[in-house]
Amino acid sequence: MKRSVFFLIVFFCLAVSLLITGCSSWDSEDVKFRQDENGDWILFDVERISKSKFDQLVVGYGWKYFESHEIGKDGKCIEKEFYEGLNGGGPSEYFFTKDTLTSFFSYVGLYSCYKERSFLYREEDNRIIMEDDVLKFQIVNVDNRFLYVIESYGSKFLYAIYEKMTEEELMECREVYSKNIDHTRGSVHFKKEENGEWFLPGVTAISKERFNEKIVGNGWDYMCTYKIESDGTCAIGEYYNGMIGKSPSFYYFDKECVTTFFFYDAIPATCYRKQSYSYVENDNSIIKVGNSPTFMRIIYISDYFFEAIEYLGYNDKEGHIYGYSIFQKMFPERLDEVREKYATNFDEL
């Protein structure tokens, strides 16, 4: 029933005019998203929504997920509901105040959490920009019942619809998603082995067959990293935020080699490096041949994400440093962009 409602209303907000009748397919040529100079998918001709209208219709309300579709590389929406059949990922729900956005979501499949972040609403193009200057939404339209947005989701962009919550639904949402994500990370305790490497107790063994099926043959975008502290908890705040001289890496796995894409600040240069690796399925570890310690230990794999304990480096004060990292599968064209940008062979420098 949701889908029939969705296809009736989606073209209204996309065309930003009257309800388009007779259009029931995503193959319609009437609507096409386009990329801006930053590579973000947006609509350029969207009707401007003033800050006062935003405050009136959006602020002070909770918004529950209704439906979404991924924006394809041709700028058209893919007909399949994005979360349908998706393992390990799910939609968030939201609550807006005038300057903060609260997200309600599941963390590592174990905790129902919330996170509050500051944002800026830019009325000249209907964009909601988060405190780290990352685009979260472009509002396409809003009325007394629905909020229609283009939403960033890792390296993907979705066309999504959210429905206004009742006061009772918002209250229930707050009760269910009652754990602050910054505090919850402290309740996830990693353990240290005798060799000084970290592991997470209770993690399901991942077969080499599953590793090859889900990881091999794909590029993987960095999403976030949280340093593992000496007590086995995750630090509050992402590891690379505000860091000078060090940045996250991206990866591509084939069956025998892993390619790391990274910024080398000593030159500086955007580099890649190919190294042989082996996968050990009894503890989900990825070991670079000839390197120590363990490069990664996988915690969880889904169709679009994987989570891992990642080796981050060494310094004299702390010794070996590890983090809990999340990576998202790249589009083929995104992988092409990364290969083009990180084109310097590190081993030839």
C-alpha cells in the first residue's frame, strides 16, 4: 500500500509543481537529478523554501521513515525500495530543533541510539549542512504531512520521504532510541590478546567464502573510525576529525592483494599501494603478507558495509593504535574516481 501512495506523490515533489498524473514509472524523463561541483546529487530547479517556512513546517516535529530510492549514476531513481532486502543497514528517523538535528538509529545492530548534531539551513538552495560542512539533505518539498528530501547515505544519495510523527510517536521514538551514541560506544568493550591486538568477544566467524563473496572485487569507502582506548572502549569523536598530517584510507580487495588509497603528507602525494594479504577465517583477520600486526579483524559484513578493527599506526607514547572502523561499498564510478585521484605508486616514490 505504501508503494502505491509513494508513486502518486513522488512526481509532485520532484517536478515541484502540480501532481503529475499518468506517470507511474521511474523511467519517466520528466525528472532527473544532477550533480553539483562537489559531486552531490541535487535538483537545481527546486522551489526555494524560506527559513520561516522551514521553521514552521519542519522544526519541532519528529519525522518517521516512509520510503526511499537510490539515485542511480544516470541521475534517475532506481525503482526498488532502497532498504528492501538490505542486511545490516536501516533508515533513521529525525527530530529538528532550530539549530540541532537528532537522528534515531541502530548502532552495530545491538543498540537503539540517538545522536544530536548542529546544522545550518541554507534557504537559497534548501540544503541542510551539518556541523562538519557535510551535506545531509536537500529539501525538495514539505507540507503538513510529508518531508521530501535528497539524502546523503555514505557515498550514496537517496530520494527519500519522511512522514510527520504524532506527539505520541515522537515520545515512543525517544523511549526506544534512548541511548546516546557517544555514551553507548563506551559500553562496547574490546578485549586485548596476549600479543597486544584487540578483538571483540562474541563476534560470529566469517567464512572465507563469505569474505570473497562480499568483500573481494569491491572498493570500500571510509565512513568513520573511532579509536580504541586502553580500557577497550571507543573514544568519543571520530578519529580523523581535526587531525593534521593524517587522513583515512580507502581500499580495494582482489583475491590476493589489497590496494590501499591514501594521502602521503611527506611529499605530499595521493598514493596507492598494492600488498598481498591472507584471510584467516577462524578469527576474521586480514593479514598483509610480511607485515605485523594484523591489518584488520572483521566484526560484521553486509551487502553494503563492513565493520572492522583496523590497525591505525604506531607512536612512541601509545604504541600500536587500533580503531573501530566502518566502510561502505563503492559504486564502480566512485572506484574509478579514487583510482584516478590516487594514481601515484607509493613503492616507486
